Amino acid sequence: MRDDILWELQADKVKDYLRRSQRLDGRALTDYRPFTLQLDFSKNAHGSCRVQLGKTDVIVGVKMDVAEPYPDTPDEGSITVGAEFTPLASPVFEPGPPDQNATELARVVDRCIRESKALDFKKLVIEEGSKVWFVFIDIYVANDCGNLFDASSLGALGALLNTKVPKLEDGKVVKGEYAGRLEVSKMPLLTTFAKIENSIVLDPALDEEKAMDARLSIGTTEERLISAMQKGLGGSFKQAEIEQCIDIAFEKSEELRDGLRKALKG
């Protein structure tokens, strides 16, 4: 109960600042928090990336495994995205199966990648109709200080670009040996906005999420194409506001891509 009261007070403060077009952390309304990327974070994964966006901390690992294709797509591999909200990341996260928030996060990150066609699923075929590669993308939230969508999206893309394809012998994975890099043709990323009363802010921190009426995540590629959109909570965005958010997403997602490009160059 005490925490709820404290968050209500903080939300009131967020709203008071936004009425003067200011944010508590001093950012402009369309600024991202500082972020860092650490590629190849896990030696046990085929690809991995740690993203720290402000104090939000997300680790993403990629594993590739041989599986049977889905019956309706015998000539395609696929991706599977999962998200785990560890209790250490937030006092509101509980152990157990994924809740609706973790499920939504995984589905939106999946959609952003899948619908961008960044991965050619046909190139994941080993033997049509019987063996294909499945790419498992696992998101672990180490610390939640707001905007898990963009942090997870950036981590997933970084991990995919860092992924090594395992070597196969007699249809089985050879541990510790690789056949090359996973081919990723595009760089889809989510850009998330929060609407708080009459203001819209990019990359909401946790205190802004506590105050927001609605959330909008937009998946875009470097080709200025939209691959996903997800609106959350009960509030609404006007058409003009959505159009403005799309324009900002095209621009601001490039800041994240530039950071990822620099990390890839080492």
C-alpha cells in the first residue's frame, strides 16, 4: 500500500512537470535515455546481447536448434520469442509462468522481427519437410526501470546479429563448432511512446509508465517501413498523434541502430 501511495505521488509530479513540457530526468519529450550494448554477453548462447537503457537492464540470448517444420510451412524454419521477468528485476515481478505483461512483450518483439522479414525463414531449411532451424530468442529482464519494449527489441536484434549458426554432422548439432553467421537482412526495432494526459513522451521511464494513460510501440526498419504496432492500456491516441509518433519513430530508431552498428564494429 505504501508503495502505491509513493507511485501516485511520483505520477502526480510527472504530470506536473509535463504540463510545463518538462520531464523529471531533464530529457526533452522525444529523447532516449543513454544506452549501452554489450554483444556476446553469454558464452553459452549462440548469440547474445545485454542492453542497458538508462537503468533498465535486459539480457537477450539466442539459441538455434534443429526441429520439424510446422505442417503448413514445410519449407520454412521459424523464430520463437520468450520473456522472463525475474523477481530481482522488480518488486512487482513474481516467480512462475509468464504473466500477460511478459507474454505481450515477447509477442510484440516477435512481431517486429517476423513481419520485417529480417530473417528469411526459407534459408533456415535443412531438409524440406523434416528438418529446419528454429531460432529461440529468450529475453531476461534484469532490472525494470521502464520501457522494456525498446530495450528488449534492441537486445533481440543485437543478439541475432551476433548469432553463429551451429555446425551440423549427420543432422545433429556439433557443440562448440559453427558454420557461419546467421543471415539478418534488416534491422527492425521498436520505438515506444507514452501518452500522459495531453503529452506524449518517447522512451518512458518507470515513473512515467506509472503515470501514462496509453502506450504505443511502433516497429520500424532502416528502410522506413513499419513492421509492427502495439497499443497498450485504456487511453487513446488521436490519428494526428499516431502519425507524429511514426515520424519520430523513423528518426529516433536510427539512434539505436547507430549504437548497434558501433557495437558490431567493436
